[in-house]
Amino acid sequence: KAGNLMYFNNPMWPGEAHSLKVENILFQGKSEFQEILVFESSAYGKVLVLDGIVQLSEKDECAYQEMIAHLPLCSIESPKRVLVVGGGDGGVLREISRHSSVELIDICEIDKMVIDVCKKYFPQLYVGFEDPRVRLHVGDAVEFLRHVPEGKYDAIIVDSSDPVGPAQELVERPFFETTARALRPGGVLCNMAESMWLHTHLIQDMLSICRETFKGSVHYAWASVPTYPSGVIGFLLCSTEGPPVDFLHPVNPIEKLEGNLKCGRELRFYNSEIHSAAFALPSFVRREVSIL
Ligand code: AAT
């Protein structure tokens, strides 16, 4: 109800809840895959919720979308072919469109209803779909990746929901193996990788699978996103065997990109300093993910 706090509880963050004050419920529906809710919050603008989990808010989406797109794309020279997994809101596409070297942006989103709802309620994210380089594939990314020719992409960005429901397989070994296969030598993967405060085991599992699967480098980075549980989100960055990738020092700095403002807005969060800083890990995380 308007004026009430909406609480977000989930077994993925037991013993705590986060909450946002509701101004107005804008959309409520159920797709073949998940429950979809859009509401106007008092503090963070419009919010997209899938199966009771906040996916984005207008105020802080910049942090997540800019980081998940530019951490990988600024780590390689002139990325050309990019695949986005999930990301049906269009925000990651909007960020990729700043890179004028990119020729093809494939996106594989499982839920057409997410795309349609975002078209209506989040035009400043949906704008990403209007880039003529974008090719939309509606379907399960696990299946899509099985048919991708070996070495097709320079970068794969997995902007998927938490591993409950349709995204479960996106954190499992076979999925990482198919992404590695779909990347060219020295290609990069950037995967949404949960919260270092809440999901150490999941992060450890993903890191150990990726250290075996990706023969280049494997790193963990993080950023502050206040509307995500515990207020932070992580990113797993991996490269395949080939020309070495130094994720910590972007070779393709965003400040030098000419197409940077093509999507019609300034960057709000990401810059080259934030890029390098994102790989600095708290001591407990270093130990737990055994980075050292
Ligand atoms: N950019 C905003 C945030 C998201 S959206 C995640 C998207 O992944 C959803 O639209 C969902 O439908 C899609 N998805 C889930 N599983 C699959 C799949 N198997 N194949 C293709 N698309 C899929 C993520 C926010 C992260 C929140 C962190 N707590």
C-alpha cells in the first residue's frame, strides 16, 4: 500500500530484510518464469523486482550496469562482438553502446515479459535495445550458448538474476565451460557475483570452477549498490588463454572512448580509478576467496 515499507526477505539473506517505502505500485504480473513487480519508491525512483528480489532502481542502477559492462570491455582493446546473458531491462546494452569498436551485441534474455515491462516503465534503460548493433534472442542462455560457434565473442557479460529460479544453471560448471568455449583466445567474461558479505560459499564455488575453466586470469571485483542486499555486489572477471588480460589496469580506458556519450547520458559511476579500485578486496574476502 502507498506509504508503507515493502520488505525484501529471502533465504539468500537469512536473518535480515531490507525495505523501501512505496509511493505507488505500477505493475504486478506473473510470466512463465517469474513474478514481476514495478513500483515507485520514495527514495530510489522506480524499482524492478523479480520473484521478490530487487533487480534495479532508477537511482543506483548506474553503479551496477556501468561496472558490469565497462570492467570487461575496458580491459581489452577494441572489443567487437559481445554477448549479454539476461539483462532484459536494456541497461547493460545502453552501457555497451558507448563502445564504438563494438560491431555486434547479442542479448539472450529468457523472459520476454521483463523486456516489455521495462520498455514501458524504464525507458532510460530500454533505450539500450534501440542500438542497431543489438540482436535480441529470447530464450534460455544455457541452451543458446550450446549453439554458439567456438571463439565467437570478445566479451560475455552475464547480467543474470540470483541462482534461484531460471538462473540456477548460470553458476554451474557446464555453463562456465560453454562461455569459455564461446570466447576467443584472450576474451573476457564478466559475471554478476553476489555479495561478499552474504554469499562467500557461492563466490568460492564460482571462483574455483572458473580457475579451472579459464586458463587466463580470474579476479573478483565489487561495487556499492545500495538497493541490493547488504549494499554491495560483486563481479567475477575471467579471461581465456591467449593474449594476457590485465584486468586491474584498463587498456581501453573509458575516458578515451569517442562513442562514450552515444547513449545520450554521462557516466554516473564508472571511471578508470573506480575500475582499478574495484579489485581491492577487504582482508577477510582475500582470505576467504584465497586470492593471495
Ligand atoms: N540489469 C538488471 C538486473 C538483473 S536482471 C537479470 C535478468 O536475467 C532477468 O531479466 C532474468 O529474466 C534473466 N535471466 C535469468 N535466468 C536466465 C537464463 N537462464 N537465460 C537468460 N536470461 C535469464 C540482475 C540483477 C542482479 C541482482 C543481484 N541480487
